[in-house]
Amino acid sequence: RGSRKKLFALSDGLEQSLADFDAIVRADRTRVSQVEADSRGRLEDVERALREDRARVAETGRSCSEALRLAKEQLSSFRQRLQQVQDDGAEARDQLTWLGGQLSDLQRVGAGAAAASAAGQMPEWIGPLRALEFELKELLASQVEDSANALRSVAQVVEELRSEPWAEQIEPSGFQASETSHLSA
């Protein structure tokens, strides 16, 4: 009997221990389920943030590409205008050289005409020569005006490019001295 009682007591103790163990396992399962649900929520939040970041990066890339494309177009336009100014300047120098030669010729002829005029004679070519002189002066004034307009246009383009927000990010080393060295000539 004594050993039966011990057995019953031991059996009751085991049943109680099993019940306690079962309660602990259930509580652990509940905590594990809670942790799993929290982890899934956090993972979904991280994935959503990652998708949003990717979308922002893609949009930033598109806007940077567009800004770069516009900058390249403006740079190309600027280079074309600069080339036009250089061409106009070269043409103006050629015309000024030619006009200088014509003026020298006119001065020589004028000196001869002055001597003839002092003698009381007026050569018949003096009228056409004066007309040529006035025409050359008009051409010279026109070239000066064209060159001034071209330089104003270049200055305006430079100011427009400087006012662009992306212009602050571009280093001025993009231009090479050889591109602008013949402007000062």
C-alpha cells in the first residue's frame, strides 16, 4: 500500500509536471507565433521601404539623365555659337585686313589727288573713290556691329548656363584652353 501511494503520488506529480510542461510549450508556441508575425511585418516594411527607395533612385536617375541631356544640348549649342563667333571673328579680321589695304591704297591715291587738286585739277576717279571709301566704312561698321551682337549672344548663353542649378556641379575644367585660345587672337 505504501508503495502504491507513492506510485499514485508520483503519478500525480508526473501528470502535474506534464500539465505544466504543456502550458509552457503552449506559451512558447504563442510567443514564437507572435515573433514570427512581428518578423513578417518587419520584413514587409523593409521590402516596402526597399521598393520605395528603388523607385526614388530610378526617378533620380531619370531626372539626372534628363538634366545631363539638357546640359549636353546646351553645351553643344554654346559650342556652335562659339564656333559661329570665331568664324565671324575670322571673317571680320579678313575683311578688316582687306579694308586696311584698301584704305592704304586710298590714302596713297588721296595724296596724289591732293597734289593734283592743289594744282587745280580734279581727277574723274575721285567721286567713285569717295563712294568706295564710304562703302568700306559702312562695311566696317556692319562687321563691328555683327561682332558685337555675336559677343553679346555668347555672353547671354554663358549667363544662362551659369544660372542653371546643375552648373554648380560641373567643374570648369570641361573646357580646354585650345577651344578658346584663338578667341583672344
